[in-house]
Amino acid sequence: MLWGYHLRLGLDMKFQSNRSIAAYLEEIPLAGPHPIGRGHSGGEEDIIETPPGVDSASICAGSVVSLDKSVSPVNKNIILDTLLFAQLAANAQYNRYSQAHLWHMVYISTLANLGWITNITSLSEKIIRNSKLEVAAEAIELIASVAGAGSLTVLTAALKALESSVNNAAIEVFESNSYFDKVANFQIGQATQSEDGNIIMPAGLFLLQTNRTKHNFLFARWNKKRVTLYVEAKKLILNVERHLSIHATITDRLNDIRDDYVRDVPLDTARAPIAIHS
């Protein structure tokens, strides 16, 4: 039990009534917007909506989410809402940066309560092989380890698009919600929709501790002696039909704050590859 809330794995949700889950989601505290996130340099003009039926990507607070064109508009909203809700729930209970490992446990357990099937494990330190570390390349390599035969082309395009100065507003929202005082706590994933309508999302969870602050930290080249990187790879599965019975509760709690955290990211049509370390 964490702060009075039970850890219920997504696999066990079928044993909980929809009413009890909804009541839990209505009661769990959510943190308010980060002051920097609310005061980013953009405005309504930065909120870009991607049309349905195409590959897309979004910033969702401290998460980078790429979405295959198979993901319906309804399911895109469900993905973003659940990821945002879990982050805000964890933010309310623990400091995202100084208590990252405890934050991580609440984040995963909240996802489970929202219908994501996963297990609660811990971050582990990544051995950095090369003298220089680029976090985006490490992320692709890590997520590929759980993606199986699936392609990460949409995720690669999303990261390349974020590297461009065109998307500075999206990067600012991301970094203001994931990077503080030389510590970054963030998530990256690629979602696809299965034939039965469920969501499959290989993802990486990351904690980066650095010796100094760098803008666009995902793409900076870090001296491996000056950083520590903790990682966890997961393949998350969302039972959409089960989740729909509680989604209204989520949307009601996020309606007034969602736009502080979510930005669509236009994808780089060139889709230049991000190198995976050999």
C-alpha cells in the first residue's frame, strides 16, 4: 500500500468492480501544473491536432508518445489521458526528481489501475558502453529490446522531429515537466492498435542524473563519466473495452488542465534514422 492506495495490477482489474475503480480514481490526489509548464512560451497556436489515419506523436507532460496510424482518435485520447493521469498522481505523492524510484512505483501502479496490463519492477542502472551518451539513441535501443518484431519507425520519426528547432514549444513543455536541477525523469513509447482494438505500447522509463543542465537533453552528447542513467523497458497492453467504463472519470478530472501538458508533434517526413549503438 502507498499512501493509503492499494497497488492493483492491471491483470487483477477484472476482480474489481467498475464502481470501486472509479471511486479510487476520483479520490487519488493529482498534482497541479508545473509553473514552468503553464508559463511556456507558446499559446493556443502551438496546439496542433494531427488528422486521423496517419502516424503521429505527442508530448504528454514528461512523456514522448508516438502513435502508429492504426491508433484511432478515441484511443489516442485514451492513451494520452491515462499517461498524463498516472504522472500527475505520482507527482502528487512523491517528488519526481529527488524521489524518482518511489515516484516510479506510484506511476506504474496508477497505470495498472487505469487498465494497463503490466508488472511493478524497478529501474536499473544502464552500463554506458561508449564514451559519449545520447539519450535518444539509448532509448531506441532499449525499447527495441521489448518491441519484438515490431518496427520503431514512428518513434524514430518522433524523436527526429523533436530534435528540430521547429518544435521548441513542444520540447519546452516536455522538459519543464521532466527535467529539473540536473535530473530527468521521463518516459518514451510507441503505441499501436491491435485487430481486437486493444493498445500495445513498448516503452522505456528513464531516470537521468547529470552534472549540469543542458537544453534538449535527449539529443545532447553527454560524457559518460558525468551522467548516470537508470532504465526500465516494458511492453504495456491496454484493454480498451475494460478501460472505457472508467474513462469518463479520467476526462472529468483532466478537462481543465490537459492543454497545459499535451502537444502534438508534426513528424519529420524525411524520417532520418537515429543511430543505435553497436
